[in-house]
Amino acid sequence: MPVLLFLIDTSASMNQRTHLGTTYLDIAKGAVETFMKLRGRDPASRGDRYMLVNFEDAPFGIKAGWKESHATFMTELRNLQATGLTTVGQSLRTSFDLLNLNRLVTGIDNYGQGRNPFFLEPAIIIAISDGNKLTSSNSVQDELHLPLTTPLPGSELTKEPFRWDQRLFALVLRIPGNASVETEPLGGVPPDDSPITPMCEVTGGRSYSVFSQRMLNQCLESLVQKIQSGVVINFEKTGPDPPPLEDAPAEALKSGPQPWHCCHKLIYVRPNLKTGVPIGHWPIPEAFWPDQNSPTLPPRSAHPQVRFSCVDAEPMVIDKVPFDKYELEPSPLTQYILERKSPHTCWQVFVSNSAKYSDLGQPFGYLKASTALNCVNLFVMPYNYPVLLPLLDDLIKVHKFKPTLKWRQSFENYLKTMPPYYIGSLRKALRIMGAPNLLADNMEYGLSYSVVSYLKKLSQQTKIEYDRLIVSIGKKPPPEPGIKVRWRGGGVSLAQRRDFIQQLQSLSGEAPALPVELNPKEFQGFHLALLNKGLKPQSFRNPYDIPRSHLLDQLSRMRRNLLNTSVCTLRGQDSDQLHSVPIAQMGNYQDFLKAAPQPLRDADPEQPKRLHTFGNPFKLDKKGMMIDEADEFVTGPQNKGKRPGDNNINMPGGGPKRRRCMSPLLRLGRAYTPPVSPSASPRHSSETDINDGSPDLIINHLNQNHYGSDSSSDLEMDLHTGPADLQENHTSDEAQVLRHMDDDEEEEESGQQRAGELLPSLEGGVERALIEDPPPRFLSPSALKKHIHTETTKVNNELRTLITKEIRKPGRHYEKIFLLLKQIQGTLDTRLIFLQNIIKEAARFKKRVLIEQLENFLEEIHNRSNNMNHVDSL
């Protein structure tokens, strides 16, 4: 999870305007938003954490830290104002302390026990400034100095304020105020010569000198590519140079320091594909031998000093012994190694003073070019691996994991030369190999009791400091008390001096009248108030809030307000000022909602709430669109003012206006809707209430009319058992049928429909209830088949959506799923395919019990179809 901290210069010099018409601060804000858009294209950006720090004093300069949301970050970014000094050093120290605040709590630095590259929290600080002089309340500095004192506990354990997985990049804005006639230089963006550049290079970053908007976009795209998971290491050559190659150029043969002799570059620590976090086995050794009697730890440098020897060695790897492999960032060192074209040799690496009796130390890994000669890798092995790996190889191949006495003596001699903090990693490696008992469990790790207790104490103090800082973020700095008027004791006031009066008389020509009593203690402890920029100017109340250039305009506004000539009904305001909003605040719609008064409650709480959306007043809240309440949503609150008895008979045009249902499920007897209160209007005598079995009646009617081979159906049986007059007038009473259906639709619109009520004795009425738009009286077979297929597909799609939602719910309540499965439409093959898809969906969520029940259900359908075929054959 990379941390991206933006350090924005909010000094007063950021108010200068460019030839584009925008200030430097506006350009900085736009650069941050552009960077976030570019970074958002990468799928790995989901885990990014954004922080915002400006040039105010800590902790008020921290605008967004560890706990603030993305919305808070954007709000604080828009509200930044350039009013302070260029305190780069103090702000950088605040940024590093903010990043390091959580490291002692998590133990990521692993002080005194080796440096683990796979324990990292990659962070990038992007500073955006104008590159002017560094100013403070005391003086103007030419060089960048970070404060030595810090409230962060444990800062004395590292010499530098940063860590090896933190890099600083600076965008120095040099966009001129006048448009330049000269063409921009092609190629890369040059580094800047401001004081922040050396700090960037020390951390492993760099600075960019930006002269145009195009160069700024180029820099932002480059910075997005710099977001890599890795740590910075100092590589230095030790010993003589390697022998030159036969076809080497003349430049490579010259003596003296070369660029590849000392490189300050990143090694990439790739996350594991399965877990998403880096996994490693061996640390990089410390630059000191741990002493059991030492009460303190020596401070370490932020970047380890790794020395490499140019003597060719053979790379050593054993199958069962784990090792770590890290790719080096392209640098002069990697270029030199790749030019030698020797992928089968390696250069060993050391850390000075890591061994007990050797200044250079023992090798802990090697640098080696890849087989394809496209990169250089750092292999981190066990400490002094040329001694350990042959011993382990003999243990596996010769002794078959049964060590002899001689082998044990050699292994114990190796353990004496190994730093004690390697014991934990070696024990894990031996367990992987299958020899877990070679190391005793009581072997110590090399830290004294006083050091361990000190680290625990630092962890507790850091946790307290972390909680204190989290609470303080977001608070506004206290207002300045003002300018204190000094009282000069009991001295005589200037107004009482005779020479002062004579001077006034000589200038004005007349003697001023002296006050009767002058109290010299009148202004004791008096403060002159400063201008509060947070208060909105009140030009109708305070004349001092009116700028000199707006005096005439303000007089006309006051005149209109006095004479009530404007449309505005509010006293003391103007219609222009009501709609005058700064450009920076036009997008803060959430702040406007917070400041708005609390709205009244809805008259109908069941009505779905509308979202606050710009330009789309018809967008509904999806939470109110549940399928179980769809029937009530469509038919309930639409026309509450209508009475059930009022029909649309008197409407011009003859027939009533039919309403379209939301889905095919609502047309099938509404089997999924909860029961609704019965209607108050009287029903026709021929209408009969159908119980919960009505959906089965309709489905059977559909199946036997559309797919069945029998000519007799349940519906026809019901028709024969109905009244005789209705059977005789079946074809002639179409108007009566329409009137009954209009009554049903009118009751549905008024929210008082009867669930599942149909006219069982009228086939035409049932057809109209089932079909959204009734087809013609006589359809061709192909058109009828196509219409039936369309209706079946709609119903099955709705059923599939509902069943999928039920499968995703936790628990083992599957009754509703099988109730829905009984209502599948279509032929036998269609139902079988539908059921197999449902079984696959249940397997995707690992619902084993449900899968067994669905397979039994599928087997029942097969058996039933086989029995039907057997009866037909007889």
C-alpha cells in the first residue's frame, strides 16, 4: 500500500500569476488532481493512501493524514491559501515524522536485527514549490536545513529523518509571467538548482524544473511511473576493478573514479502474486556486531552501505535452501554489468563491520546479470553463504539428514561467525528443508534486555504520540492576539509637550484644544485587532469592508436596497451578491448541503427518495427499488387522489389508457408480492377470489396452451364448471370483459388491487391479464410462437435474477429458491438448462447443501419426464 504525500508550498510567493492567468497555487492544485487521475488508471492504485501537508507549523500544516478520507483530502486541497513563509525545512521534517509515526508500533524497521527489504511501507513525497528563497520568522536561508529536534520518539535510532523506502520528488514551478517566444527544449526535464534538489537526491528521488504546462504534464506522467515498491541502497565498489574486456571501448579503460563505482539506487521488492504482499527470508546485515552487554543501539544510516567486489565468483544455489531475489533499478552499475555479458558469474556483496573479526565482513549475497541480459538482480543469501551452503548440501546428499560429529563441529563453527539475528531466518530455512532440530530453541537473538525494554517503551510512546497527532489533525490554528500597545509607564504624553503643541500651531495656524484630563494608563494592555480573513465581508453593515474601488457600486446597491427597486426581498443584501460564489467553491456541493437547513420529513415515507443529482431530477434511490415491493411501488403512490369507483369511461378516445407493468413477473398473477389489503369497492358477482394456488393455475394454463399436447386444460375444466350464461355469452360480451378489466386496472392504479384475482371463467380476460399488450384476435403460428418465446425469456430472466440474489444471501434458507424454481417457463429442455445454470451459480459460492438439493430436484424432473414418455408410449 504505497503512501503518496503531497507537500504544497503555501507561501505568499505562490500567489504570483503566470502567463496562463492562473497563480502558482492553482497550478499546484491542478497538478495534484491530474496526478491522481493518471494514477487511477493503474489497478494497483486501489490501495493508495493520500496525505496532504502545507507550509504551516505542525500540527496545523497536516491537512490529511493517516485517518482522513479521500473526500477530506480533496476538500483541504481546494481550500489551501498562500499566506505564509517558505519554511521548507520544517515542513519536510513534519512530513517525514508523519510517515515514520507508525513504524515503531509495527516494528517495520527491525532495529538491531538486520534490515528486511520485504518489511517496507513505500512512500513518495511530492513537493510542489516555486523555488524562491527559504524564509522563516527569523531570517532568509540559502541552504535547506531540517530541524534536529522532533517530538517523534525513537528518531535517534536513525541518523537521517527519512527511511530507505521513502523518496522525495520536487516539482519546482518556473513558469514565467509573460509568454516566452523561445521554443521549449526537447527531451527530458532538467533538474532544478533550488536548495531542495540535494535533499531529493539523498533520498533517491530527483527534482524537476518546470517551465510550461506541457513539461508539468510530462513530469506528472514520469512521477506515476516512479511509484514502485522497493528500497534504496548505496552500492560502493571495494577492491580493484575487474579486468577489461577484449572489445571494451577506450573510455572504459581509463583509470580514476567511474560513475558505476558508487550508485544510490532502488531495488524493486515485488509483492507476491498470491498474497499481494512481499515475501522474503533473509535480512541485509547490520553495520555492527551486536553486543549482549551494550545498553543502547548505535544509530544506523537510512540507506545501507553495500559494498561489492569485482572478483568473479560462481553463483551458488541449493534447491531446498530459500533465497531472495531483487531487481536493481537501471543505473550506471547495471549498465556496466550488462555490458560485460557474463550471466554465469557474479560479484559478491558485503556490509562493512557486520562480522565479528573482519572489517569488510562476510558475503551475504551477490550481484548477477540475468540470463537474458536485460536486468541485474541482487541475490540475498544466508550470511557467509560460501561456508553454509556446502554444509547443507552435504547434509542433504551425503548424510541424508543424519549429521555426523564432524559435520556438527563445522556447523557450530559457522554459527560463531554468523550474526545472532540470523538465527530466526536460519531456523525457518532448516524447517523448510526438513531438518528442524539442528538449532537449539534456547539460542538468543543478540539484543540485551535493556535494548529490548527500550524498544518496547518507544513503541508505547509512539502509539501515544500517534493518537495525539490524529486528534490534532483538522484543527484550525488559534487566532493571533493582535498587536500589543506598549505603555511607557508614567511618562508625559506627547500631547502635553509644549514643543509638540507649538509645532501643531505652526502647521495649522490655530491652537488645538487640549483635553481636560489625560490618563497615561488609558492604553495599558490594549491590543489592536488584526484582520480576520475567515470572516465574510459585510458591505451593508461595515463601511470598512468596502474596497476603495467598489465605493460607487456599493452606493448604487444601497440606494436600490433602500428604495426596494430590486426583486430581492431580503433586507441588507443584494441580488448579485446572493448568487456570487468564488470559482474555488463552486464544486463544494456537499458543504452547501451541510449548511442548508434540515428539510421537513416526507409526507409519504414509502415514496422512494430522490438523490441530489445535478441535471437529473428523475434519478431514484436504488435502495427503494427492491423487487418484492415493485408491485406497491408501481401501483401504490401514483394516483392517491383517485377513488376506486371513478373509471375512465368519460375519457375522450373511447378506451381507457392502459398502464405498462414493470416486469413480466408482475403480469403473472403477481406471485412475488406480499398480500395487500382488500379493496373497499364491491366486486362483480362472477368474480371469484383465487387463493395462493393462482400462480400455478396461470402457469399451467400457459404451459398447456403453449407447449402441451393435450387439448384439455385446467382452465377449460373451470370454464365448464362455471355459470351457463357466462359460457354462452363468452364471445358476445367483449365490452363487459373490457369493463371488468378496466375496473381491475383502475384499482391497481389506486393502490387497492387484489393480489392474484382473475376472471377464471373468461378466457379472454385471462389473456389480457397475462399479456402486456394484447395481440390481435388471430395470430399466425410463427408470430404466436415468437410472442410466447419472448414472454418466456422475460419471465426466466426475472426468475434467474431473483434466484441469484437468494443464493448470494448467507444461511441455509433455500425454501424461496425452490418456490421460484417451480415457476420456470418453457419446454423441458429450457427448464433443464435453466436448472443447470443455477447449480453452477451455487457452485461458484460453494453452497454444497444447496447443490445436493438442486441435483435431487433435477433428478426428479428427469424421472417425471421419463414416466410421462412411458405413459405416452403405452
